[in-house]
Amino acid sequence: MISNLYGNPHSASNSSQLTTKRIEDIRLKLLKLFNADPEHFDVVFVANATAGIKLVMEAFKDQEKGFWYGYHRDSHTSVIGVRETAAQHRCFTSDAEVRQWANELDNEPRLPGLFAYPAQSNMNGRRLPLDWSRRIRSNKQGAVYTLLDAAALVSTSPLDLGEPKNAPDFTVLSLYKMFGFPDLGALIVLKESSKILDTRRYFGGGTVEMVVCLKEQWHAKKSETLHERFEDGTLPIHSIMALDTAMSVHRDLFGSLARISKHTAFLATRLYEDLFSLRHSNGIAVCKIYKEPTSAYGDTRTQGPIIAFNLRNHLGGWVRNAEVEKLAAIKNFQLRTGGLCNPGGVASSLGLAPWEMKENFSAGQRCGSDNDIICAKPTGMIRVSLGAMSTLKDVCSFVDFLREFFVHDRPLSATPPVTTPCTEPPTQSLFHVESISVYPIKSCAAWSVPPGEPWEVRREGLAWDREWCLVHQGTGTALSQKRYPKMALIRPVIDLEKGLLRIQLSGSLRNVVSTPEITVPLSADPLLFSDKAMYKDTTTKVCGDSISTKTYRSGGVSAFFTQALGVACHLARFPAVGNGRGPVTSSRHAKAHLQKYQKAGGMHLPGAFPDTRLLAPGCGVSKPILLSNESPILIISRSSLNRLNELIKAEGGKAAQAEVFRANIVVAENLDCPPGAEQPYTEDDWRYLQIGQQYFEMLGPCRRCQMVCVDQYTAERNQEPFVTLSKTRRFDGRVYFGEHTAHVPANDGGSLLAQNPTITVGDTVHPFPEEEAEEALRLQSLVS
Ligand SMILES: *Cc1c(COP(=O)(O)O)cnc(C)c1O
């Protein structure tokens, strides 16, 4: 590209001729990789394997009376989709069914037929017989064509098309799966069978010789070569040239596909054996592996280097795939979970009936969602794949990873060691508020409420908490630290005196933007305080829900955040939501999560969350949380954090800052509590909480994800504290730290306390565990 000019093909110019010449050479080189003689085969370049399948489909769909379509159960979704355009279709549910049908002499359809199947299942790597094309061709006497989906096979196996009469009529593959780059697919066509493709009606630039379209409608397709008639529009010429380099580099690195096959078969055998023999301390197998009885790891004819499995816990129950995925991400394993784009294979391996799949779908199960064990059955799998560049070390570290997190070999340290409780009389509180934080901009840094400053608590949370958010300019989605860890370095400051929200940048963002700080008014109503044009009403997606927001129109504001994060975004504000509770202040500053609560119909304060009791940790059952990751106020305990950090440090890890948990209130035990009498995780048993003069109801423990690994001062990702949390605070497959809570307003209709509820750093904290909850309610009614 540096030394030549490559023109669009189909012209006489030198640059165009150069392109054409090189592409023809690359076609040849690709055919040779599969031992395909150019006299019998041609290559059509397409965007990906799916595009190759669709090209074949287009031609069959344009047959006069349509076509008959058969496909194997183990097909990729892209192959199955073809059935929707067929006049008749049939899913073959086993190899035996295919064999029987293929051996029947032509009694089959009068319609032209197409039979498609994968050379290797993308679900569990099983390799299917390659002789079906020959059988079908000879027994159906040309009435049924074959489409081989080789996309999964050829990344770790040779494919020999040396004998045209045994070859599939059409073979599709994804070149990026072989080489990593370029993003390109190919359709290899047996020339002898190409006539059926010519019924395709569509033509595009590049595929026709002449088109008449004024008084008469006529066109002539290109006839010189096969690929010319199917490559619609301009070829991705630079990608094709990159393919040339990719093939050369691949050969230099790995030698041949046959060597890759040997190498990966060796690794896969080892991985399979290790996974197969993993046992919990009580002897229960850890991995349920989905392998066909007819295939064997190590036998490259029947099995590729892919393993699909699910994990079991030591009680024999299923481990959630989402849980495995989160930990794998932290440990930097790239694996896939869910339906794997192979609905037939997954359903038959998991024993899911169609009604169950539909039921799961209506219960909210989607490919890749968190909700992946339904009625004690997994709805998806875990898949690990090995490739040319995989090593024995990769295999060993993956097995070690499973052993570390999912194999039960000693009692989990979930139950806190017995501690001597403080001996002070229970009426005197042992806890106080160590700090109060708000997060004015969702997912950005905390702002700490200064000690001594009474801070307003509202039904929807602390004043100014998550009042603003940053919204992606393209998708309208609220940005989160999970994807943009640098948001931690955006530091909002609430300046009540000037009535401003100041936004400053810290750490590595400090020199990214020329403006050191921007400000927006705290006052929410632009009609009262500023010009009308400040906001624009918009809808923002927050955690998958549509929430109405007001976006700031100012170009300067957007530019500030856009430059800081390197992603085009706006600042937006959650507008008022009338909640009918009276005081204007609380209805004016509604938050996304309040909108969520109201939508879910879950907000029935005070005191009416029916079944939210947390059973003691360690007994394996935890109370359901009302909302997955948002609640009005989040509380963490200093003692619990200390306990967690002791465990992290004991393993040589980096202690976690309190900030990573993004709590609103940190509760700490009083200093006069004797040493060793700390009560970590006692908050699990709290039902109500009195802070200063205000009452709070505990809503349930807070579920955690990898976001707690983002260092809030450098925006770097660590492994801790999630790794240790997963080992010590995992109940029923979910990892918890901190407690959701909501303010319970006093409904006395007008005392000062009710009209302006506040809490202050240093306030005493009095927890009411389950057994004292009644007492708390009584006290609260006394206050009222
Ligand atoms: C990946 C894959 C596909 C789809 O390939 P694309 O290049 O994404 O279109 C189809 N079939 C199998 C077996 C695959 O592995």
C-alpha cells in the first residue's frame, strides 16, 4: 500500500489492472491451501461465512418453485436461518438420520434441494463425516446439492478438496477465524455445480456485462469467470491483499494446517482429561462435558480442540455461567458462554425441549444473560477453544483457575470466625457513621460530605446522589465505569455556597483537557434560573431501562467530557419525578433508580418489603435482592472491609480501597470497642438501622461484579478485591458486599425532623437485627 496505487477492479487503468492481477493470484493461493484445483473450483470473496451461506441461499430461493432445505442439528444459527426462505425444510436430528436419508436413492423432492451441515460443530468441536457430500451426490443424482460450513473446522484442521467428485458443491469459511485478520470470508464453489447459482436474479455493480433499463429491461451477466457473477459491488481489495500476507505469515509461523491440527489435538486431549478428572472433595465431578460418544479427543477425524461444559458445585448443583464468565474476565481468559450460536446442539446436549426454551425465553432468559440456571437446568454452556497459538501453559493455568475458584476442597471461609461480641450494654450503639459520600455523576468519582455537615436524605437517596450521568452521543446509553474506567478520575464537587456543581479531572486525565474545571448550576429548573435552552429532553438507557433525562446543550460541556474520556458524550440530568410525597425538594430531584423502582412497582415504603430476610451467610441461601444493582443508598462496613483486606493481604494481594465499593455510607465500629471484637459482616443480619434520628430499612445485600476492581484513583483494573470476594462472599453463585438500604420517612405530617431529614458524619448507628425489627418499628412510631 505504501508503494503502489490499487484501483477499483474492472477498469483498464494500470492501478486497476494491478489490483485485478494480485487478487487473481490470491484466489489461487487460497484454493491451494485446500488442495483445490482451480480447474474445478473457484473462490467467491464474501464478508464472512454467513454472507457466503446467504449468497447460496439467494440462488436457491430464486428457483422457480423455491427449494427444499435440509440441515443437521449441529448447525450454526447462520445455517439454520436459511430454512425461513425454503419452500420445505427438514432438521436432521442425528447423524444416523442423515446417513439413512443420504443412502436412499432419489425419491426426494421435485424441488431442487440443498443440504447443509457443519464440518465441525462450533458448539463442542465435534467433527462430522466429510463423506456425506459424495453419498448425497451419487444417490440423489444431482437433485440435492451440499453446502459444507467449514468455518469452525479450518482454523485448526486441513480440508482436502483434492477429489472434486467427493467435494461439497459449496464450502463456506471465515478467513478471520484462521488468520485473525483480515475480516473476510470465502465461498468455494465446485464449478460443475455452479449452474444452479446462476438462477440468482439479483445483479449488482461488477457482476453484469450490460444492463438496459430505459425502454427495455435487459441485462447480461458476466460470463468469463464464476466469481465475477457473484461478487456484488467493489471487493474489499485491501483486505484481500492482507489475506496474502496473512497466509504467508501463518505458514512461516505454524508450517501447515496439519501441524496445527496435531498441536491443538494434543492440547485438547490434555485439557479434556484434566477437566474430566476434576473432583470436589466429596468426589462429585466438577465438569459436565458435552462430548459425543462417537468422538474422541485426540482423534482429529472426529473431534476438534473445543470443549463445551458446565460446572457443578460440590452439592451437585449447577454453577452459573455468568459467574464463571466474570471471574474468567478478571483472570484474563477469553471464553464464551451461553447459547453459542448453536441452538440445536445446545438444546440436545442440555436436554432442553422446545417448550422449555420458549418458557425460558419468556422468563427473560437471553443469550448471555445473567439468568442462566432455570429450574435446575443450565440454559447455556461454557466453551473453551484452543488454536494454533495456544500453549500447554494456557491449558494448565485454565485448569488451575477452575481449581482455585470452583473446586471445593476445604470448607469455604464464608462463615466468619467466632468473635467475642462487645460487652457493652446493647442499648448503647457500637457503630457510627465514618463517612458519607455521594456520586453526583453516575459512575464518576465520589464526593465526600464534609464532617459536621448535615446531609439531606430523601426517599430516593442522598441529596445530589446520581443526579447527573454521561450519555453516549451515538447510542443514548448512560456510560458506566465497567466499560470506561477513566470515569473514576472525573471528580464532581458540590459547591452549595455558590450553587454549583464543579467538575474537575484527576490523575492521568489532568492534562488531557485544557480547561481545568467546568461548572453547571445545581439549580434544576432552567425556567426559573437560567435560559430555556440549557437542556434538551431526551431518553437515556440506564442499565437497560429507558429513563427520561435532560441533556445539556452546551458544546463546551460536551467537549469537556468527550475529551476527558475519549468518547463522544453529553452530560445529562435526571429530571424531577412527581412522587406525590409532599415536600418539593424530594420530588424535584428524582433519580434513575427511583424511576426504576416506580416502574417495577417495588417502592412501597415505609416498611413493606415482604420477604427480604437474609439467612445467615454460609447456609447457602440469601435473600432475594429487589433490584440487581441500584438502590437508594448503599452501606458498607469498615470491619467487613478490614476482614476482606486481611484475607487479600494474606494471599499477597493489593488491599481494596473503600472507594471501590462506591458506598454512600461507611459504617464503622466505635474505637472503644475492645480489640478483636470487631464484627465483620454482622450487617448481613440487620433489618433496620437508625442513623442519628433517621430510620432506614435494609433491602438486601449488594451483588458485585468486576467493577469493584477499578482503582478509583488511577482507573487501573486489578484482580482484587473480586477474586477474594468470590472465594469468601459467594452465596448461591453470587458475590455480595455491602447492603442496600432505603430511608423510611417519618409520616407525622409535619415535624421539622420529617420535613428535613438529615444524617451527619459521626452520627451513631443503631442496627436492629431481625429479632429486634418489631422494636424498631415501635420506636419509629414513637418518633412519629
Ligand atoms: C463462526 C461460524 C459461523 C459464522 O461465521 P461468520 O464468519 O461469523 O459469518 C458459521 N458456522 C460456524 C461453524 C462457525 O464457527
